[in-house]
Amino acid sequence: MKPLSLNEPEKIILAMGNEAIVRGGLEAGIGYFSTYPGTPASEIGQGFIDLGDEFSYIHTEFSINELVATHGAMGASWANVRSMTAMKQVGMNVAAEAFHFSGYTGVGAGFVIVIGSDPGATSSTTEQDDRWYSLHTHLPVLEPATIQEAKDFTVKAFGLSEKYNIPVILNTPSKLCHNIGSLRLEKIPEIVSVDGNFKRNPVRYINLFGGAVKNHKNLLESIKVLQRDVQSLGFNRVIPGTDKIGFISSSINYLYLMEALSMLGLRESPVLKIGISYPINEEEILSFIKDLEKVYIVEDLEGFLEFQIKHLLYNSNLRVPIVGKSIFPEYGELDVDLISSILRDEFKIPPSERLKRILQLTGKLTKDIPPRQGAFCTGCPHRATLYSIVKATGRKAIFGGDIGCYTLACLPPFKSFDWVTCMNCGAGIGQGMFHANVTEDILAYVGDSTFFHSGIPNLINAIEQDVSLVLVILDNKWVSMTGHQPSPTTKTTLNGEKLKPVDLKGLLKSIGVSYVRTIKPFNIKSSIVTIKDALRERNGVRVIISEQECALQNEKRIIERHDGLEVYYQIDPERCQKCDECYVELGCPSIRKMTYDNTFDYYIEETTCLRCGSCHDICPNSAIGRVEIKRMGPRLETS
Amino acid sequence: MIRYDILICGIGGQGVISLGTSLKLAAIEDGLTVVGAEKRGGAQREGVVVSNVRYLGLEEGECFDDRNMAVSGLIPNASVDMMIAMEPLEALRHAAYLHEDSIVIINNFPLIPVAVRIGEYEDLDRDEIFSRVREFSKNVHIYNINEIAIGNFKSLRQVNTISLGLAFSLGNMPISEKSLIKTLKDQFSEFEINKLAFELGVRIAGKY
């Protein structure tokens, strides 16, 4: 039995923040979970999938996009089944229409929305703070600070959702999603099956003929009730202190702040820890602030709490100086070191001798460290596709990038990505450029999962508007970047289960794409020819499907199937001219450099090479040999 | 208060996170509280990976206190008790977390960054890296753990468990050998070989 599913109250296990949220869902007795995978929230879906056998009453799905996931969870909730959906912060943009309605309609059973936020944008193209949405959706926002709170708040969120008849948001930043530590368990209710029961409620569910106005009023009234109750709900608390300068913080910044205050010797500062950051309660905030001389608000990004608290103070006529975004940056991610250094400046506290020494050394000795930029994994089909595109175009095209592993094409050695903003921006922005009469060819990228997420309307539009561009669909059969969730083109799961993949070519044909070619990316020479042909065609939408399963998934499959054939690639140092075609232009991490006294050789690191054969295909000097060793054993089954 | 902070750094695919998991599971076994965030943007993709492992616990007679027990997922600058660097450059990259008494273990097996490979940056000489790290801390221990693993087990899969043995032996960690071994048993299917690798690490550190 997995630790996450143990039904032993008080037991302490090791869990990731995201897993704690999964556990919260189990303890709350959910019957429905949907998600579109997005880092940092992607492990939540994986958690439910992994527990699928033990909790077969929970419907879990990787939906096609966040709007579909949200609608599904709303449906389950209206059918009186506790439901949950999870997405990364930008997912809320995709599902925003549903979220704006969900306050009008209210819920059936509890409905909780988990948002993985990403201050610092470590895995996103934006830092967007979704808390601000709640100023117009009015959905309550909970902000856990610890792994334990991630679980406990999730459980409580369902009660809150049912009591106030509104979906509740759990906002967890990446540093909490990916924090791994102690988690104390509570009981999981015994549920055998989930039986939905939809009670029709046209007044709430049909927002026509002025119904929207009434429901808007209902929503504002229930938020007022919640606002009044906030203090008694147990999400916020005060850490007392005798100083006259106080602090307000929420989420993981609370812990950074507490550590910073201890380090700076400010152990008597009163701190208000906010666990529910929308709505906030006037009485609670004012009673904390009223006897203080100054209050600092420590939070990430544009300052959602500061905005609300200042608004509240204006209405109450209380004039206490509030310091927030005037000293803490509105961009990037806060941490203990940044908060300490800002507060040290603010309170004129010198750094400790130990810290001073280390900061001086860091300034002197770490400035010339070469960065580690991302690179495609060894054996990645995208590397081969990108290599072919670079060779076929000579980089003389406009390259529309998109969201997925292939974003790494923006980095060296390929550098053939002219923009990347959001899902399906490649062909979307590309078609505007076509109508603006750019002279270069337009080549856009999209991955299989990204294409199905929101790329189909995009492509239909391009057909309707008679756009000329080449769209390369990098079909690697999985949502790889977020940890290998299945995509609509996944044929077989790792344990051999056959799925029903979407007929991609049939779909393209039915929406009117007449030019479709498929390449096998590791056949680099023929891929280059196919891409050149597509570019030469010049007119109309031309789609090239680069079809090859993600190397990491394929490798797991081969390991599990005990294949009987082993292929190795070797560089013959006698023939190698050190032309750098494989080491630099292809840039495979498994091709390494062995330096001797005054010279060097390239070699293939056998333990990491996945034997894709790209280097063999491109070597202009035929210096990379392919060796096949046949082993006695089961026949090789390829996917 | 029991407080002990370990920072593990390396690059994607080196098992940084699973090494952190071993150290965390052992602490839970020993009744400590543990936290620690990961930085893993570049997992599997040549990027930097960091695992923060932070132990905290109460001594006899102490009781819970909001200020002492507030420990975030990230270790502050100049405060790690132990650093395990799976790659030399990564030890230097994260040197701001060290102080002069930090114990540093470096796997002397450099992996050249892509930026160097394509000529955008110059590589740093290995001895230069080590001498710089030694300016930060006076307890720097350097081993070619890859070579030790290949030499003893003909495989790189034991690199992490050897590192665990080294770390356990060199650092005065508040966790027990018994719990660490139990963790290996729970975590890995090949328990016997991992136990041998752990013990090898402990032995090598003793000889140092």
C-alpha cells in the first residue's frame, strides 16, 4: 500500500505539497478529479492516477484543456459529488469563463479548484498571480504555507464550498507544490461508490433573462456572509509580539518571513498569518493593525493583500503606514535571503560576520560560472526534428514557437524559435504575420497535446482565411514536459494497455488540410527533404507530423520488455575529423569530450546514450558506427 | 532545538531528488520533522537540480514554538550544515549557502555545460573550482564517486548510495544508520547492493 493511501490517523509520512493536496482530496471523500497537466500542479493528477486501483470510486481524468476540466468538475459537483480540479496559474485564463459563472451558479457538493502558481516563473512564461481574479469572480482564496496546511486546507475547503455555496480556490506556489516533507494523516472516509444526484435548479443554473443580475446579487451576499465569518474559520492567526512594528504575510512567504525575523533578532514582532486572502475581514485586520505604528506586508508579485488592506484602511479612516511593494519587488519570487536583506536595509541591521564573509566571497568567486541551459534529453526526437528544420531552412524563416518540451529550441544550438507566449501562439500569431504580408516563410511548431488543447480552432481559422504556413506537429505521444501524462495520440500505456488514439491525419483531413506529410525524425536525411518540399510548396497550410514517441517513455518500455537486440553507436577516433557536427550542431549530451594532454577525442557515453542514431545519420565523415548485438531472449517489440 | 540543513545539488538525471528522499525518509523514521523544496526545472535536461533537506526536532523538555518551528522549504545563505555536490561546478554555483564549518562532499566527475560545449562560456578548471570552494569552507571532501561506483559495482547506479554513506560518515547528522538502511530497503528494489554501496561510502569516508 502506498503511504499516501494509508488509513492510519496520526501517522506521519513523507509527502510532496502536491501529494498532500491529493491526500486532502481523499480525506474529503471526493468522487471526481480532473486536470490539464501544468507545472507546478501536474503531480496532483498523477497522484490520483497512481491511486486509481485503491480508490476506484474516484473518476480521474487528464482533460483536453482546463476549461473542459473545470466544466467536468462543475458537473460532478452539481450532481452532488465532491469534485476537484487542478491546473497551473495560466490554466485559469483558459477556464476563466467557467470560473466567472461558477459563483453565480453555486455548487452542489463541494468544489475545490487548485491553482499551482509560479512566482519566479521557473516553469512558466508568466508570473501571473491568479489571486486577483477573485476580485471579480469572488471565489474565496486559501493560501496554505506548509505541506500540512496544503492537506488540511484542502479538506476544509470542501466544507467551506458547501457552507457558502461557492467553489473555493487553493492557491499553492511552486515552492510549496514541490516541497517534500512531513505530513500527518487523518482518516479517509469509507466510500464504496459515488452516486450522483442532480437536483435541477434553473434559477441558479440558467443565467438568462436577467437571471444573471439576481445571481450576481446572491453571489455578493454570500461573499459578505463569508467575509463576516472569516475570523472564526481558523485559517488566519496572530503570532503575538510586543513590538510596535507588525507584519502580515500569507502562503510560504509567512515561513520565509518568520525565519528572516528570527535571523534578524526581531523576535518580538507581531505577525498576522493570512490563510484566506480573499475575502478579508475588516475587524480582524483592524484589530491587528490598530495599536501598531507601522505594518509591513510580505507577499509575492503585485501585492494582492496590500491592495485589499489599504482599501479597507481607507474606508475605516485608520491611518497606519503600510509598507509592502514600495520595498518588496513586484516581480520574481521572494525567499528568506531576499526578505532578510530588504528588512536589514529597512531596519539598518548589519549582516552577521559569517554572512558578510560568504556574500563577499560569492561576489568575488562565483561570477564566471558557466550557466547550465536546458537541452533536449539524450535520444529526444525533438532534437532530431529541430536539427532537420535548421538544416532545411538555414534558419531563414519566421519560427513560431509554442509551449512544450520543444521550447528548448529557443536555446543553442538550434535557436530557431522567434516567440513563445502561450498555448498555440505559434500558428496563431503566425497567421497574423501572414496577413501582414511578411516576406519570409512562416514555420510554426506545436506538440501533440498542445495542439489538442486549443490548436484545432486555430488551424481551422488558418484554413478558412487561406493562410500560407508550415505547421510542424511534434507528435511524441505524451505530455512529456509535465511528467508524461497521456495525450490524445498515446497508443499504448507503459504497462501495455491499448488506448484509443485520435486519428490525427483523419482529423486534419476533415478540417480541410490537404497537405499532410509524416516524418520519422531520426531519419534525418529524409526529414530534411520533406521539410524542404513543404517550404517549396509556398501556398496554403502545410502540416508535417514528426512522429516518434518520447525517448524517456520509449526507453522505459524497452527496458520493461527485455528486448533481445542491442544497438550501440561508437565514434571511430581515426575517422573523426572533429568537425563538431554531432557535438555542437546536434548537441547531444551523450556525445562527450575526452581531453588528453594536448588533444581530445569525442566519444559516446554508453550508459546514457539511448541509441536514437541521429549522430550516425548526420556524421559527414561516416565516423560514427552502428553495432548490433543480438542476444538470446524474447523478441524485440517496438511500440 | 535540533536543526540540521543539507543541500544536495547536481544536474538533471543524477538522482539529486531521490538522494534527498532517502535522507528525508530516514529522518521521519527517527521521529524528526523534515521539510525541503526542490528546484528541478531542468530535470532530465542538463539543468541544475537542487534538493533542500531540513531537519528539525524538539529536545527533551522543549515545546512547540511558532518562531522556532517556522522552517521554510529553502535553506538561507551561509547556513548549510552539509552540502552534497554531485558535480564540481554545482558545488561552486551553490557556495553562497556554505559557511566555514559546512561539510562539503564533491563528486569529482565534471559534466560540461552546453554553454561551454558550444563555446559561449569558458569552462572553469577543476582545481580552480576546488580551491575556490575551499575558500568558503574548510571541510571540503573530494571523491570521484563515479569511478568508485564503476570500480566496485561496475555501474553508476550506486553513486547516490555511496554518497549517502560518505555523507552519513562525514556529517554529524541527527539521523541513525539503522533508519537510513531501512530507508534503502523501502526505497530500492536492489537492497543488498545498495546496502553494500552505503557501507562502502561509510568506509571510504573513515579512511579519508
